Amino acid sequence: MENVYHKFHIPVMGTGHSIDSPIRVAHLGISSVMSIVDDILIEKICKHYGQKYSIDVEEVSKDGLYARSKRITAYLNLVDKIVALNLNELKLLPFLDGNEKTKYFELLPDNSSLKMRYKYFLTIENQEEKEIVANELTNLINAGSIDVNIMSKVDRSNFAKDGSILSDEFSDAKAALRGFAESTLTSSIVFSAGFNRTLLGFLAQFKDFYRDANGKIKKKIIIKVSDFFPESLQI
């Protein structure tokens, strides 16, 4: 199917520079990638946006074994809700110069069939037809994808309060993976910075990475080719 939306996305930029990109741009149809390795930063950003949008966010106990993954899940669920709210507000707007709804279509590439349809809409003089096409355009508005990133080699083991080392499933990267897997997002996870076999094997524990009864996959996997193949096979 032709992609009638954007031909680019906002890549991950460190652990913090793109941590709230979806909140800022997803309702405009722009996809972006967030790093989910720093759960302490994520918790702070989650609290900030929960207060800003008056959305209750459950506080995660710092003592629980799954505290790290739960903080990440809580933030991703919040982002999912905020993007849905922003998108709904945008759809309810009239087509007026300078507002977010107009910006949505103006930002599309000129060769997009959706942009072409919008340009046709601007030329319509018959009010009945104009309303029909306006509703058609509104129904075609979609949010950008809320994708996440894990640096595969950032997979430090963690310790319990008594000083004993926790099992492998509580390592940094695997806790972040669990946080994404248990979130409400329908999007992709990008693995970068090396190839981690145990991390990829951990994917098998979560149902959202499998096809459902309708053949749909809720959460998809993106692996950089340069990380997947040994240097001798790189082109």
C-alpha cells in the first residue's frame, strides 16, 4: 500500500533529547523513536506530563523486582494516551489557516496522494462537496508511530537490596524490553549498538510480538543490518 504520509521519522537522540518527541509531533503524523534505557529520567518525564495533562499515573514502588520495567510501561502508556488526546483534538478542529489541522496537511510531502487531495479540497467552491471532502480528509488523519529504542549492549546486571545479583531477566536492556512489551503501544522496537542474542531470545516471552488471530502484529522488531551481520558480510 502507498504510504500517503511522511517519508521520514525523528530518530533516537541520546537518552533524553527525543524522550517526549511523540507527545510533540505524533499527532501531526510524524513518527519518532524514544530511548527507554533511563528509567529514572522516564519517571520524571512521566510525572511532568501526567500533571500537565491531568492524567493520573500510578506511582511505582522502588522496592519491587519489576520497578524498572513498570516505570517504563507507565510512561509509554501515558504517551499513548496523550497522543490519542492530541490527535482527537486535532481532528475536531475546522480547516483554518495556521491551526494544527491545517499544519498536519501542509507538512506532508508534495507528492503524497493525501497532500494532493488536500490541495484539491482548497480549490472546492461548492460547500456540500467541500464538507464531504473535509470529512474524508479528517478520517484519513493518523498519528505517527511511537517507536522505542534499546541499545543492545547496555545490558548491565542489577542487584537486590541484600547485594545478591538478580537473574538475567532483570538486566537493564531486558527490563526495558519488558516495559515496552507490556505497554499499550502498537509500534516498533529498534535494537541498536550491537547484537545481543539473549535479549532477542527474551522477545519470545511476550505475546505482542506474535501474530494475533487476524494475522496482525501489535509490536514489531527493527534490527540495524550493520548490527545483525558480521563485518565481513557488510556491503
